[in-house]
Amino acid sequence: MEVRVGTVVKSGAGRDKGLFMVVTAVEGDFAYIADGKLRKLDSPKKKRIKHLKVTNTFLDTVNLTNKALRTFIARL
């Protein structure tokens, strides 16, 4: 499955392993991900796409806030 902006992913490696996050940008083999709590939208984490497990859930990232992102992820 293709990773694009707004895709909800689960981290498969690293300190954040097992956490759900949302892709905020894609750049080559890397994706920038944020969860609104540990990684805010203004400072997303750069992570290789091969370390992410893609879900079938998408989130509209227009006018997205950290609080709205935390709420959405908590419901998962």
C-alpha cells in the first residue's frame, strides 16, 4: 500500500514502536510522522517508510491541530 500525506501508520521499529502516527509529508524513502503528543505537527519525526506499517485509515490534514490529532489517535 502506498504511503501518502494523511495516512495513519503504526511504527514498526525504534523507540516509538507500536504507536499510531499520521504521515505529514513524504520525501523519497522517508516519511515525516507526528502523533500530536510526543511528536508535534510542527516538528514531525523523519522515519524510513520500510519501518512503518500502513493502515487503511486516512485523516484529512487540512487545519489539523495537535489536540485533534491526539483525539483521533486515542480513538484507534
